[in-house]
Amino acid sequence: MARARIADRAVPAGAVIVGAGPAGLCCAMHAAAGGRSVVVLEKNRAPLVKLALTGAGRCNITHAGPIDEFPPRYGCRARFVRPALFDFTNGDLVRLLARRGLGTVCEEDGRVFPATHDPADVHEALLAECAALPLEIRCAEPALRISAENGGFEVRTRRGKCRAGSLVIATGGLSYPRTGSTGDGYAFARTFGHAIVETGPALAPVIVREYRFAGCAGISIEDARIVVRRGSKQVRRSRGDLLFTHRGLSGPGMLDLSRDVRAGDTIAVSIVPFETEKECRGALDGDARAHGRRSIGQCLASLGVPARLAARILELAGIDPALKTSQTGKARRDLIASRLTRLEFTAARLGGFGEAMVTRGGVSTGEIDPRTMESRLAPGLYVVGETLDVDGDTGGYNLQWAFSSGAAAGRAIARSSRPVTA
Ligand SMILES: Cc1cc2nc3c(=O)[nH]c(=O)nc-3n(C[C@H](O)[C@H](O)[C@H](O)COP(=O)(O)OP(=O)(O)OC[C@H]3O[C@@H](n4cnc5c(N)ncnc54)[C@H](O)[C@@H]3O)c2cc1C
């Protein structure tokens, strides 16, 4: 594994980057490749700790779709993310890894993984890239306080001070705090007058009020249709894979919608491949006519509803799964069609930061230049990655954002005419 070099603390840097996650390291690479001396301060004993957990331990590094299809995946931040994503694309990221000998594979749904399916190889490739450049990563050295000094910046750590012309906040959000992301960057950004948009868990499972499907935990429905409603208003709808858990709903389809879910919202799920309740009702009627001796339980199985889930839905509807389809009658078939196409849950809350893959909210993007990630309030200060009020869908979009925003800042630092020392 590439090893971070030990810095001479007396020498001021062109840039100090706080946080050695994907955003911080990609920023460091681009600034250093452009001739700036760079120091990266990392709280953990090693860089890229969170990366090892990504993609269920396989590291879904990015998505293979055309880059102009990426922005809508970041909800209402679509416009903000565009310039950085277009300047450092999914293709650029794949080429960066390839340059270090790591191939990638793309799955049917477009998710891109390292060919070895091992995050440790991504880790190694990124650190090899860093090791070839004039940059230093100081691990186990958290930034404690940052301030503006003499036209540049000063960062205090337990071991002393670090000075630089440019300062990058790359401390991540609040998700999985045991990986080092504990929200320090918000306090740093506030020092310079930045507004922090209210944070909360995103890409998090939904905990359901009075959940009656705990016995169905582990069942997953492919390409379910999911609608989130608040009172009579539809908040968002989407399709995707849905997972029943012990406490509620998860799976990529639910996680992607979770940024818009609030306590008390209704989540209506269609678990059958019909566009409407009427179509589903038609299929049940057809089945009763063609296979009248078959049980309603078998009928639901033929529609692709997993047996345990079908049994629970029928039980809650007060219908015996052994009942012959010819004996179900119109009222029961209406009820079954409505449950299959509109199985309703009430959200109690989202899973906390300990189980949310990303953080919604963060440093307000209104005060950040989207081409460079430079603060509009404090020239020379940059904010990148998850610390910003940007969160993407599942599928590799969050790591791509971390890399793209980091590259944008790194390139801007390399171009900047700010003094190298503070
Ligand atoms: C379980 C899980 C699975 C995920 N899977 C995927 C996936 O498959 N694909 C995908 O695209 N995204 C995935 N994500 C999201 C993705 O990992 C993050 O969006 C991404 O890591 C954010 O990068 P970052 O560099 O902004 O922040 P981070 O990766 O959080 O890095 C921030 C770094 O800053 C350091 N730091 C914090 N405070 C200080 C301080 N005061 N001084 C010094 N250092 C500090 C932290 O220790 C940390 O190393 C997943 C997240 C989780 C939790």
C-alpha cells in the first residue's frame, strides 16, 4: 500500500485540506498535480476509512450512465452539481483508477464497481496516485480550529499550527460517525459566516409506525412503485428495489426517496408489476376464471408476490390463503388488488446517522461557486464533498460527487494566484 509521507511541519503549504476522504484526496491530487504543495490533515489513523464500507463492501464507485443524466440524481441540487460533474466525469474517475492498474466493471443497472469488488484496491490505487505527487497526508491529526490569518488560513491541531494560502473543508457529513465524519466541517464553515442548511439522515431506512411486516424481513421486491404522500399531497414517487426489514422499509428504491420522507408521511407501495389497481384487478379476475381451483395464495405467487408476504397481506385482510380463487368474490378481489398496488405504511422516522449512508443538508450551496467550490464569503476557502448541502441517489452518485467536487476545488487551487504561504 502507498504510504503517506511525513510532513515537515515548519513549511507552510499552498493548500491545507481537512479530511482525507474521497473528496479531500481527489482535491489534493489535482492541486498537487498543478504544482501546489499540499498538506492533508486526517482525523483517523488512515485515510479513506468510509470507503471500505461502501457498496455493501464492494465499493460502488460511480454510475455508468451518460454524465448529463447525473444531475437529476441530486434532487434540487441538480444545477449546482452540473459544472463539477462535467469537469471530472465518471469516465475520468474510471480512467484515474485504470491508470493505477485497477479495472472496473459495470453491472446491468449501471452501477460501477472495481473489477476486484474490493474497496481496498480502490484505496490502494488512490493512495498510489497521491504518493506520486508532492502531497503529504498527516493521519491521526484532526483539525481543531481554523481561522483566517494574514490573507491566508491557519489550522490548529494537537501538534501545532498549519498555514496555507488555500483551505479546503472536506470533512464529510454526519453519517456513520464512527468513520470520522462527525460534522466538524459545519462548525469550521460557520467560522467564516457560512449558513448550514438543516442536516438529517438521507439514504436511510424508513422506520414504520405500528409495523406489521416484521415477519417478512429480508423479502425484497424488484422494481416496486413507491409513492410518498404528506396528507393529501404527493411528495415524491419513484420505482426501485424495495426491502422489508424488521422495523420498516429499505432497499435502493426506498433509500433514494428517504431524503423527502418525514415522520407521519404515508408510503404507498405497489408490489406487483401492474401500472394500475384496475390492471391488477383484471389479472385477479382472469385468474379466477382460468384457474378457479387454484388457491388465492398460489394466484399471488403466480403474480410474483413472495409467499411469506402474500400470506401476511391475506392474513391482515382477513382472507384465507387456501381459499379457491373461484370463491374469492368481487369484494375480496377488490381488497386484494388495492393491497397489492397500494400497501400503505406510516413513517415513524428515518434510521439515524448511524445507519444513513449520507447526510442531507450541510454548507449552503448558495454561498459556494459551483465551478470551483470556492466560498463566495471567504476567498481561498473551499468546501467539497458531503460537507456541502448535496446528496445523491444510491448507485455511485455520492462518491462521484465527492470526487468531482474535490477535483473542481483542486484544479481551482492549482490555477489560483493566491500566495503559497500565509
Ligand atoms: C455504509 C455506506 C455505504 C456507502 N456506499 C456508497 C456507494 O456504494 N456509492 C456511493 O457513491 N456512495 C456511498 N456511500 C456514500 C459515500 O461513502 C460518501 O458520500 C463519501 O464518502 C463522501 O466523501 P467525503 O470525502 O465528502 O467524506 P468522507 O468520506 O466522510 O470523508 C471525510 C473525512 O474527513 C475526516 N475528518 C472529519 N473531521 C475532521 C477533522 N476535524 N480533521 C481532520 N479530518 C477530519 C474524516 O475522518 C473522514 O476521513 C456510502 C456511505 C456509507 C456510510
